[in-house]
Amino acid sequence: MKPLATSTPRTIVFVGATSGLGRASALQLAAAGHRLILVGRDARRGASLVQQISSRTPASPATRPPAFLAGDVSTRAGIEAVVSRIRDETDAVDTLVNNAGVMVPRRTLTAEGMELNFAVHHLAPFTMTALLLPLLARGAGRVVNTNSEGHRAPLFGAGDVRLDFDDLQSNRGYSTYLAYSRSKLANLLFTLEFHRRLPAFETVAVHPGMVRTRLVRSMHRPGFWLLSTATRWMLSSPAKGGEPLTELATAPAVRNGEYYNRSRPVAPSPHAHDREAAERLWQATEALRGPFPAKTARPRRDSSPPAGNPLPADNPLPTGPPV
Ligand SMILES: NC(=O)c1ccc[n+]([C@@H]2O[C@H](COP(=O)([O-])OP(=O)(O)OC[C@H]3O[C@@H](n4cnc5c(N)ncnc54)[C@H](OP(=O)(O)O)[C@@H]3O)[C@@H](O)[C@H]2O)c1
């Protein structure tokens, strides 16, 4: 990893910052002097993260303290509430990190009736990006999506992963690892399609490695528990798992529209390059969440001065709803 202190200070919205590799990355980003707007469901863990950052990073006129916004991105209503509070915090965003993640043993529906993996790993990054697009256009305009090598094949499973367009919500049967993998493939299809449609923005997806986190906390099956306990020593620490996110969120340049395995751009599964599937998923997602903004201002790549400062006349924020 490159030294972190060299990048220009950024305003970063970090979704899924209260635990695991997101929390570790948030600490790294704060230590490097970036301004953080942190999002997670658990207010207590959020407050403890802000407290930890504040105790490690003394306040100075040059740095703004981190903000924590408690919110649930599994629903559109939850995302709208979070985005409205982000707009109170800043008028420009340099980097959006979509890192929230779940792994659930049984099919679980959100308050809006969406299957949870699909909602958190695919619909949430899509909607967060759509609603924040005007603010991203006023900043450096980068989106980092935490993906997984699981987009190729399910954990403990054989065979490659494809979307089932007749059953995006796992109505016909639920497998924990397949639902997780398909939702990560959907996120990767979205990442690449977003790049094709709006290439002026920077977007990447990243597999952070296999990391010791709380992701599997609701997996109480004896077989899973035995295997995960036996292999725990092979997993990276959260700090190590957070490094690729920290780097991709702040590096002066990234390989736009690419999938990274930690710090290395690699070819994703061939299904992630399926243009027809990407187009179909985009349409299905818009049918659920409303149209993605097709036209928007170009991001301010030089991003100098840092995002969050007064509006330039040539790139004003739209006044109406963004989607
Ligand atoms: N661990 C691995 O080996 C691994 C490998 C590949 C990819 N990943 C990916 O890495 C990302 C981070 O996972 P992790 O392993 O660090 O797991 P984790 O410790 O469980 O952290 C997950 C984070 O997502 C947040 N989150 C989950 N649902 C949310 C929701 N509905 N609204 C807002 N925030 C929500 C959690 O917030 P609260 O705690 O506040 O609920 C938490 O901050 C996930 O996208 C995961 O798929 C992990």
C-alpha cells in the first residue's frame, strides 16, 4: 500500500463504518486527515468510533471532526433520511464508500419487502450513488463499492454465479451463500454499468481479502461455526482488510471502472462483463427505485479546495429531487 498521508484531504461518506474492515478503514482515513461522514445502524458503535477518532486525532482548525449518522440503508426510505442528513453536513462529496454488508442464514425481507442481501449489497449502493450524485459532482466524484471474490462462486459452493432475473428476491428458495454471491455480482454489474454510463465519475469495486469481522455473526449452523473457527487464523485483521478501501478512497488516481482484488486490478468473472445482464439489472433496479440521474455536472477532478466549500457558479446544486 502507498503511504496514506500523501493524498489531498477529501470529504468521504463511508457507509458501513461501525464494524469490521469499514471501522478499521475509517480510523486509517481519519488518521490521514480526511473529513469523514460515517454511516451505520448502530448508534452506540458509531458514537464509540467517533470518540476513538477524536481521541487519536486532536481537533485543529484544518480538520473537521467526523460526523456519525445512524441510519439503515436497507430501505429507500432509510437512504433518503441518511442522504438528507448528509446534505446538512456538506454540499460536496469527494468519495462515497458503499461498504455495508450482511450475511444471513434465512431469507430476510426489509421493511420495504426486498430480500436483504439484494437490498444492502446492490440496491443500497445504487440508490446512495444516485441520490448523492449532485454532491459527488461537486467533489472529486469517486465511488468505491466493497465487493467480494464471492461474486465468482459461492462460499463452500461449486459453479459460477449468475443472476436469476426471474427471481432477484430469492422467492423460490434461499441459499445463504448463493444469495450473498448473487448480490455481490449485481453490485459489480452496477459498478461497471455506472462507469459506462457516467465515465466522468470514478468508480471501482474491491475485494478486501478474507477478513476477521462480525459479518458472519448470525451464522449459527454447527458446520459453519466449526469451519470458521478452524480457519479463523487464516483471515486477515480488520486493519489489513481496511487498507484497500482506504487506498482506493483517497489515491490521487484509480483505474476507473475496474475491479480490484485488494490493491491489484484484476479481471472479474465473465458474468460481470455481461452487458445485456447489466442493462437488464439497471432497468429492474430503476423499476424498484426510480430513474438514476442520466445527466449531471461533471465532477471537479482537481477538487481543490477540498469539497465542502462554497458553491462555484458553474456547478450549482440542483434544487429539485435528484431522482
Ligand atoms: N469479512 C470478509 O472476509 C469480507 C470478504 C469480502 C467482502 N466483504 C465485504 O466487506 C464489507 C464489510 O463487511 P465486514 O466483513 O467488515 O462485516 P461487519 O463487521 O459485519 O460490518 C458490516 C458493516 O455494515 C453495516 N451495515 C450492515 N447493514 C447495514 C444497513 N442496513 N444499514 C447501514 N449499515 C449497515 C454494519 O453496521 P452496524 O454494525 O451498525 O449494523 C457494519 O458497519 C461487506 O460489504 C462485506 O460483504 C467482507
